[in-house]
Amino acid sequence: MKNLLNFIVKYLYTIVFILFEIVCFILIFTANNYHKVSFLNSSNRITASITEQWNSVTEYLSLKGTNDSIIAENERLKNQIEKYRKDNIPAIEESGFKYISARVISANVNGAKNFLTINKGAKNELRQDMGVIGPNGVVGIIYSCSNKYASVMPIINPATRISVKIKKNDYFGSLSWEGGNNNLALLQEIPGYVNIEIGDEIVTSGHSSIFPAGIPVGSISSFKKDKSTNFYEIMVDLYTDFNNISYVYVIINTNYNEQNEIKNSITEQEDD
Amino acid sequence: MIKKNIRYILLFIFSVLVQTLIFDRIYISSYVSCYMYMLFILLLPVHTNKYTVMTLGFILGISVDIFNSTQGLHAASAVLFAYMRPFVLHAFAPRDDYEPNKELSIKNYGLFWFIKYAGSLILIHHIFLFYLDIFSFSHFFFTLLRIALSSVISLFFVTLGHFLFVRE
């Protein structure tokens, strides 16, 4: 007993240090549970309002870049409308998807576990698992919401999986990111017999209830075939520039509940 | 006494806000990220109780974490930084030891001493932070290069920040 006390007194400093580190590591590893809304993230009211105030000051600095991307987007949308007009297809269909614009108020895009915070939240009908796109293409998925703010898990977060397809032949796979460069993501599950080329466009597959089909994601920058599984490992150059992202659109799927009910009823039947 | 404490509270707020509102938002290159919020711990008086320093390190790290949605990452690194501080101070102690009322500044102990003191602590902090962040050795050399370049940039900005705080 006396020895134990002596030991504790002698190494008290290191013991306190280890206790602190244990607390930190518990925080780090509970944070990996991405679907737990946690009070410590930046959709937290106080920090988000500070960063929003700051943004209203600094947004003038990036005004030119923002304008350019809006002009480019406008051009693309106009071309799309023209196409619909030519083909005589009614442009407004009952697609079941609704778009809400939001401003990015903070972006961590240089680390390993990246996050964005946007200035719309549960008050604006946002909730977890909604898709987020930018002017150039897919950005990510909403991971938690407070009343006025929401955290977005971008493609460049190791926990994000997005179902995508190759535009020209409709083969689909899953897009993920494994660290390193924040412009390149990894596309897997494309079988080795498919004919692909560098520069082929990758778009969303529409197989999940999160994104509608056909939203641009990126283009193939390089690929290699895994000899043992005969599947491709494709590096995708993302269209979204995460180093310069100032506003986004959140996609609200108005049929989400109905789609989920059907999915759940199937899994319930399987359980029986 | 109160006046002195207010200076350190201001330094704390300054470190956290400059880090999260400026350095975490500017993009230099994928090789460089600057972390200078540890400036607060570096400049605490020499004879501050070492448990106090460690607790302050934890609070500092958590504050940066809350802004960045990185739960615990900066807290863990800042606690290590605070833990190592007495050892590094001891290792680089001048011949006639530190004087209690002198600030840990370039003016009092020289530029070379400050670079040794701040540089080694920043390097330890960065190695821990970057490998904990990716939590694997898969991009080992890329990360090593990032650590080396980022440490140099961080040291530069810490030195600049120190000039803002230290009085003539």
C-alpha cells in the first residue's frame, strides 16, 4: 500500500497526463460514431454564430470566385433548359426532389476527417442523410443538424460512401475517400470487363434515396485493375473544389418517408 | 495581478480565434497546415504550476476542437504539448536558470533559445497531431513531409505572434 502511494506520488504528473489523454481519446473515438448527433460539433450554436459573423466579413474576399461559379452554373442550367425545350419534354416533372440553397460558414478540408458547416438547419426542413451538391457537382451528405445549422460530411471524409455510376455505360459502384489529396476519390466495385477510359464522367446513380440520378461527381483521372478480384480501382478527379467552396444546395427528397417505409417493410418481412 | 491575468485571458482568446478563424480557413497547399494556438501555452510564465498548464492545455485544445468539429483531436495534442513543456524548459535552461519574473521571450533569452524551445515542442505536437488525425501509417512519407513543412510555418507564425504579445 505504501509502495503504491509512493509510486502514485512519484509519477503523479504522468498519471494526470495519461488520464487527460484517456478523456481525449474517448472523445475522439466516440466521435467516429457518425450518426450520433453530438453537442461538441460546429453546428453548436455559439461557435457557429461566431463563425457566421466572421464569414459575413470575409465573404467579400471570395466574391469574385463565387460570381464566376454562379455564372458557369447559370450557363449550364440555361443549356439544359434549351435541351428540354428542343425535345419538347416538360421541364418540370414530378421528380420528388426539392433544392434549398445554403451558405458554407466553415470548412475543414485539409485534415483526415473533414467537415463543412452550413447555415441552414432543422428549421429549414433539413435533417440527417440529405444530399448536398455545389455548383460543380456533389459535395456530401448531411450528418447532423441543429436548429439553425447543419454539419455536412463531404465526399472527402473516410466515412462517406456515395453510390455512383459511369455516365456512358451505367455501370455503378461506390465512391469513397481514403485520405491524401482532397481532389481525388476512389471508385470501387466496377467489374474488370467494363470498357473505361481516362476522362469518362462519373455521375450519381440514383440508387439511394439521397441523390437523384445523373448529378455530376467527377471524371476518371487514372485506373488500374486488381488482378486478384478482377475489379477496377479507379481514381476520380472530383469536380467540386473543396478548397474554395462558399455555397451549396441541399436536396430534399419529398418521397423519403414513403421510400423508407417500403424498404423497412421488406426488411421486416425478412426478419419474420 | 488581475491585470496580468487579463493579458493571459486575452492571449487565450486571441490564440483560439486566430487559429480557427484565419489559419484553419486559408489554404496554402496540401502539404502545409499551420497550427499556432499553442502560443498561449508557450508564453505562460515559467513557474506556472505544471498541472495548471496541463488543464489549460486541455481547455485550449477543446476550444479549437469545438470550432473545427474535431472532437478531442486538438485537445489530445495540446495536452501532450503542455505535458512536455516542463521537460523541454528544463532541457534548454540557461546556465543561471530562469528568472521568475521574466517572460519566456526572445528579448530575455535570445532568438536561438526561443527557436529551440518552441521548435521542439511544435515538432512533438505536430507529429502526434498529424498521425492521430489520419490514424494510420498508410501515407507515412506524405504525412512526414507535411509535418516537417507545417512545423516550419507554424514556428514562424508562433514567433510572429510572440512579438505581438511580449511587451517592450
